[in-house]
Amino acid sequence: MKDFIIPSDDRDMGTPAKTGAPVTLTVDGFQVTVPEGTSVMRAAAEIGIEVPKLCASDNLEAFGSCRLCVVEIEGRRGTPASCTTPVAEGMVVNTQTPRVKKVRKGVMELYISDHPLDCLTCSANGDCELQDMAGAVGLRDMRYTSGRNHYDASGAGTLAQGDMRARAAGTDLGNPDYIPKDDSNPYFSYDPSKCIVCNRCVRACEEVQGTFALTIEGRGFDSRVKAGNAGDDFLTSDCVSCGACVQACPTATLQEKSVVEMGTPDRSVVTTCAYCGVGCSFKAEMKGNELVRMVPYKHGKANRGHSCVKGRFAYGYAHHPDRILSPMIRDRIDEPWREVSWEEALNFAAQRLKRLQATYGRRSIGVITSSRCTNEETYLVQKLARGVFLNNNTDTCARVCHSPTGYGLGQTYGTSAGTQDFDSVEKTDVVMVIGANPTDGHPVFASRLKKRLRQGAKLIVVDPRRIDLVRSAHVEAAHHLPLRPGTNVAVVTAMAHVIVTEGLTDDAFIRARCDTESFADYMEFVSDPRHSPEAVETLTGVPAAELRAAARLYAKGGNASIYYGLGVTEHSQGSTTVIGIANLAMLTGNIGREGVGVNPLRGQNNVQGSCDMGSFPHELPGYRHVKHADARKIYEDLWGVEIDPEPGLRIPNMLDAAVDGTFKGLYCQGEDILQSDPDTKHVAAGLAAMECVIVHDLFLNETANYAHVFLPGSSFLEKDGTFTNAERRINRVRRVMAPRATYADWEVTQLLAQAMGATWTYTHPSQIMAEIAATTPSFAGVDYALLDELGSVQWPCNEAAPEGTPLMHVEGFKRGKGRFIVTEYVATDERTGPRFPLLLTTGRILSQYNVGAQTRRTANTAWHPEDLLEIHPHDAETRGIKEGDWVRLSSRSGETTLRAALTDRMSPGVVYTTFHHPDTQANVITTDYSDWATNCPEYKVTAVQISPSNGPTDWQEDYAAQAAQARRILPAAE
Amino acid sequence: MSPDKMTHMANQIAAFFKTQPHVDAAAEIAAHINDFWEPRMRAQLFDHVRAGGAGLDPFVIEAVEKDLVAPA
Ligand code: SF4
Ligand code: SF4
Ligand code: SF4
Ligand code: FES
């Protein structure tokens, strides 16, 4: 087995890599050639010579404070620090001379004089650079007598804390310099007594994460790291718990609590985060089959060594006691669950499904695939529908987030995917973020974006809410267009109007790359004065002058890129907005090279993959419509069945058909449609009308309240497979422990298929990938050996692009010529009126993920214990609502209660909430309106009213009672 | 599906294609519905048009009459 991958070269080279003309120098007698601008330290490291260091790390700019890295350079005076000294042609460097050895020893001695010598019992024992350096410089003695120090609470002045405790008894004078440990963060501790003030954490928080939460407080001997302002601890400061500082700290000062408890890991496996669409690579550091910690993987091409709180720390759900580890069945949903064997559960499910098909027809059952599961698992679930149920009733939760991306980009460019890789952001000059909140939804991308913004790139934010990016530490948007929810098309079209009428188009690009007829039509449409920013200002609420300025900046500010999220797609005109965005990029020639492009930020980790794998009811894997006989034939030949040429039901259609009595059975893998889909009451009615609902998940989720069969799922730590992130990057997920409920998810789907009579015989997910590659042209070159070799690969990966495709549409568009499409604004029918005068829009928060099934079962709840309703102080005041009050939120669909948070981030007339907690059920409020082309629900606009309230609504109480009833489990029979 | 919801969905599709220049809107609407609506949804749309098509955009009615593929 090749499963345990030892990371290749993980050495810290000391300072970041540079690009530049080659420079040759000599280090300790060896010649080395490196790019101009490289530090002497890094040049030495390139040939395997490690200069001792403490304050340097290759993901941070050199700082030059510790002076441990001194060297001698022929012809130069003194002992310069190698981390801050750039190389020069012909330089001759000596890293080990009597003089530098002496300096280094002196430096170490000083450090150690204010550091406890409890290495044996220190949590960083074996993983401490201070310890390593003391060894490296040969420190054998400590000539300072203990004096003032920070580590000894008693003030007795000893270097070992055990000693200190012994001596302190009775004579404790107290140590005014002692600072106690800060354990406020649930995942890591800060022990100032071990801090060597190397500044690495402060720089990591600034340079890598971009939060600027840390400073060095005090001077000289008194200086220490401080989170936030006076009176703050880590939890109350701006710290977002990304872990970059913990990673950077060379000592045990900032340390994962899991390591404090469990000790250092003994092996590591490279795998992929299972949360968001950034798809960060991690090393899962293990001890036996226990996970000690997740550390962002330096060579991960999506994250380049960075992480956010979810991937880094919030994996505890995998061992939460709520996990269901035994299959369960029941005849009716008002009965308690019965734990049964896998065999019994699968036969029960298969019999029911077969009976339903016999009674109600072939198309009466279906599946929902998960954007949280692997490509291989998703492929199998759609294969179950197409090859075993013999219908196309397969859909995925991507329906409810990015289906308009598929339609819009497919129609204009010819592929349903983002055009760039994340590295591209390093070359961009203007970034337009529309309907996305990257600092919360896609944190690692946001950090990379902020880094570029600090280097001078300009930012345009189009969002009803003043998201953090609009103004945060050292980042300020050039333009924020606070549009009214639902007017995206009008705003994007007005931008195009400005670009066209002010002559800002890239005519050479359009002539060479785009369809001229569609361009002529579009020009005529968009130059009509009714699309001018002035004409739409009252509709959109965006000041015309600001919109004009933003359009000019986008068109003429250099490399311009667009990143967008669900604030674009989850609307009645979601697909039209995606088309409008695609038009903008073509008009200005911002497509087909680094630094530009159109980039959907995907919500869940495998949204891209689940769409690629044929989850949609009208498309076979690789986006081929089921109406095409040649595409069907590929699978018909391989599977020996006839594929239904008619499109199947989408999720909302399944629920409608269920209420109508024609859709009766559902296999739902890794999704919680009752919580995540709009109009909860309608979803519940649909589920209640079905006769066989199979939920395959880690937990008894909300949908399981209506299920007849529960099949325990496996976490991403328990299976092999691949995820495809928002950049089309196929990343390996590697099994680090055995499935806790016996089977990985792909095995369960296979067992269900077998119980229904299929003859599938996969023994490893790599075989499933082989089938995908053999049947899908854009995946033709993908296999596990290639992924092991390259780390990851971006599709298309085939003969034409054997190592994948970082940038799309470089020579020409996938469809040939880029097609402009007219984008007429059509107001949503969801309108405010006297009964529902406010607009509700929804979003997410950093520490929680989607419906919260995973993150709510971790210590991340320290940051977000409940969903809050954000409301402008003005709207609150006229309704007599104060901060923290319970309020009733109602729409034409339903009502719920939650607490109010007053903020002027929202414009008056617009309120905002998140949907992470089932008790709140924000989706009771959302309506059944959806995108015209794809049925993607209109989550982002709901007309609502708000009034003071004193507690949960009747509906919430009924729901809680039903849920409690439905979750009963009978004790296992003897 | 409720008739209101169905007419709303069909009219939304019409609202897009009606605004596209130089195309046969009815044909485009029909093509879109053929591609994305499952047979029982199309059957319901047919029935609704046969029953007079209350609430439907005239382009939808034209699309159904001209180009919609009858569900198998
Ligand atoms: S965890 Fe991240 S945000 Fe918090 S202080 Fe450390 S680097 Fe800064
Ligand atoms: S906390 Fe760690 S990284 Fe920060 S200054 Fe102290 S020793 Fe250095
Ligand atoms: S940014 Fe996304 S993929 Fe990366 S660690 Fe956070 S949740 Fe995971
Ligand atoms: S590593 Fe160069 S001065 Fe600290």
C-alpha cells in the first residue's frame, strides 16, 4: 500500500524563495547558484548547510532579531545575520568559524537564562527549535545566576519548575514578572514563561493570516507577546484561531492543547480538509490510530502551508459521542429506531426500494449525492441511480448553491468551472468580490487575497453587507457597492454599460476571442441608457458615481479578477448574474492568463467534484447531457444497462413529486436537506410523504427525523478518495484510521447496490477513479499514482494536458468563441410590502460550517453558540428591539425566533442571519422561489417582518418535540 | 407541484428568453424545459396548457404547443 505518504522535503529553508537573475556564491567551500534577492541563509540551506536560526522561517520575511544565524563573509566586517543578508555574486561565506560559534553560544546562553529548563516535561519536547539550537550550538553551560525571570511564579528563582514548586512552600514572595498561561482559546495555549520573543507569531499573524491580532508589548526584558488590546485574552481578541502563530512558534509557548495532552505524533499522512471549497492540504499527525493534530501542509498547492480554524482544529466531531456507529431501521417514522446488522439494514432498504419501483414505477425513487463526500463516492451514488434504479433521479446539494455557475459559465465559456488557480491571486491588480465573504467562508483564500491587497492591489466589494474585507487591518476596499439584495443583475449590467459607453472595452481581445454577432447584440442592449448607473440607482441603492468608478477600475486597473459566491447564485436570476460576470471579463479581456479570470468560491469541499461526477439529473459525469446517445453509450456498454434519456428530478422537484405521491424513496448520502434546503415545512412534508428514506450520515441529522433506514457514515479520516476544490484541483484524501462503523461510504453504496442486485466489485477507490478516467475525457489522465507523484492535479487532465490545467481558456474558450448573452434585469417576485417590509439575506460565519453538523460538535461553538439576526439600529429602534432581545422573524413561509444583534454593517431595510443551528431553522423563513434556469433556491432574498418576542415559536417547539420523538433508539435486542 | 409554482417557474424561463435578441423565444423556452424538466413535470405543463394555460406567459404556451417533447 502506498497510503502512508512521508512528506517529501519539509525542511524550513529559513527565508522565502525569491525569483530573479542567478547569482553564484560559495558557502563553506561549496558553490551554489540561487536567484537574486535570496538570503545567504537560504542559499546555504539549498546545499544542505543549516545555519542555526530562531527568528527566521521560510514562510515569513526575515526579521533579523535573534542573531543566532550570524556568519562571516570574506571581505566584510563583523558577523552579519545570514537571514537578512542577500547573496551577491562571488560572495564567500563561512558558516562555522570560531568567532560565529562564540557569538551563537552567547546568544543561546542569554535566551536560556530566562527560560525554564524543564525540557523533559515540556509539551514541545522533541519538537522545539530552542532545544535543537541549544544542541546545535553546543551550549553546555549557563553562566548567569538566576535572577529576574518570567517563568517562575514563586520568585524563588530556579530554572526547573519542579524545583521551584518545592522551594516555594512557605516562602512564596511572588514574582511580579510572572505572567500566567492563557488558556482561553479552546485549541491552543499561550504560556508566556516560555516565550523567547522571536516575533515569529506576530509576523505570522500579519504576513500569513493578515489579522494583526498580536503585538509585542513592553520593551527589553519586559517584552512579551500580547493578543488584542489591554484586558484581552486570545479568545476576546481579534484572533481567528487560524493556528499560523502556533505553527510559527519555535517553542512550547504557543502549543496545540492536543499535543499538550497526547504528546508528540510519530507519523503523518498528507490529506485534504473536508470543510470548504479551498481544499487545503494537511498533514494528519498520528500516534497509533489517534489523531494528534492537523498541520497545514507546506506543499499544498491550494493553501501553501496556511489553514483556518476549521481544518486546523475542528476535527473533533469525528469522535463525538453523537456519532452513530450501528445501522438502524424502523417501519414508520413515529417508531423508535432499532439497531440492526449491516446486512439486515441493507436488505430492508433494498427490498423497500424494489417494492416501491414495482408499485410506483421506475422513476419513483432517487438519490442525493453529497458535496462533502469524495468524487469516488459521488460517482457511485449517481451510478446507483443511473445503473441500478435505471433513472436519472440524482441531484446534489450543489443544486442549492452553485448550479447557476454551471449553467452561466457553460453557456458563455463552455465549461462549468472557475478559470484560475488560487496562486493567480498573487498576480492580480484589481479584485472584485461579489456576493462572497471570503474571510468567513473561504478563510485561507482570504488570507492570500489580503496579502496581495497589502501589496497594493485594489479591491471592489459588491455586497449588501459591509463584510470584514471592506475595512480591516491594513486592507480597505477602493469601492463598496452596497446593493439591495436581488439587484445583482442590474448592478453587473450597469458596470458593463459604463465599460461599453466609456470605451473601456478590450477590442482586440473581443475581436480575436469572442463571437462577434453575440457581441453586437450585447453592445446594443447594454449601451441603452436605461442600464446606466444613474438610471438604476434608485432600484439598486448603489450610488451611480461609485458604480462608475468601480467599473473604470475593473476595466482599466490592470489584471482584474472576479471572485464570487452564493450571494450571486442563490437568486431568482442567479444564472443571469453569472452570465453578466462572464460578460464583464470578456469585455475587458480579463480571461486566459494569470491574475484575471472568473472564480466561483465553492461552499463545501467537493461541490466542484460532485458536479463533475454527474450528480445532476440531466448530466452524465463530465457535463454531458443524458439526451446525447453517444455519451449514454459509453456507460451503457460498460455497465450493461440502458440509460434513461430523460432528465431526472432535481431536489425541489423530488420534494414536489413526493407531496404529489409519485416520488416515494430516497437514498441521501451526507446531506441534511431538511436543514439546508429552503422552505423547511415543504421539505418536511415531502420527506414525510415518502415510504423509504435512507439517510447515510455521521449523525442523526435533521433529515433523519423522517428516515426509515440509517446507515452510519465515515469521516474523511476513515477513507481514501479525492476531493476537487474550487480551482478544479483534485486532491487526495487518505485514510488515517479504520472506519469506525466498519465501512467507508463508498463501500456502503456498493453494498446497497449489491443488495439490489448489482454486481459491483470495487475493492479500492482507485478502481472507481480508474472507471471515471476511462469514461470522462477531462479526467482521462487522472490516477492515484499521478496524484501521489504530483500531489494534486487540476482538470482537464488528459493527453493534451498530462499534468493538468491551472488556467483555462488560454488559447481559446472551451466552446470556441466566447459568447455574450444579454442580461435583462427581472425583479424577483419576492417583494417587500406592508406585511413583510424588510429583506432577509443569509450567510455564514468563520467558525461554523454549513448546517453546523460537524462544527457544532467541536469547541468552535466558543465563537458562535447561536445564530443571530443582524439588524440595523434604525430598524431595531422603530420596532422597540434592543441588542440581545429575542425577536420573531416571519415571512410568507413561516416564522422563527432568534436573538437580535444591532449593527450598521447592514443597510436599513435589510437584515441578515446565518443558518448553522437547527434550533433556529432560518430556512423555515426562506421561500420556494428559485433561479429560473436551475431551480437553485433564492436563499438570499426573503421579505420578512420582525417583532419583539419572548421565546421560541410554536413551530420551533413542535419541531423540537418531533425531533426528540424521532431520535429515540431502542436498546439493542439481547 | 402546485400549479402556481409550475407557472411561476415556466414564466421565469420565458422572462429570460423573451429578452434575448434574434432568437425564437418559444423554441428556446421549449428546449430549456426539454433539457431540464423531468417527464412528469412536462406532463403537468402539457395538461395545464390543455386546460387553458391559466397564468402562463403566452410564450410558454407557444413553446409547449410548438416544441415541447411529450414525455415518454
Ligand atoms: S491563531 Fe491566527 S489569528 Fe490568532 S493570533 Fe495566531 S495567527 Fe493570529
Ligand atoms: S510566542 Fe513563540 S513565536 Fe511568539 S515570540 Fe514567543 S517564542 Fe516567538
Ligand atoms: S480554508 Fe477551507 S479547506 Fe482550508 S482549512 Fe479552512 S475550511 Fe479547510
Ligand atoms: S535567524 Fe537570523 S537573526 Fe534570527
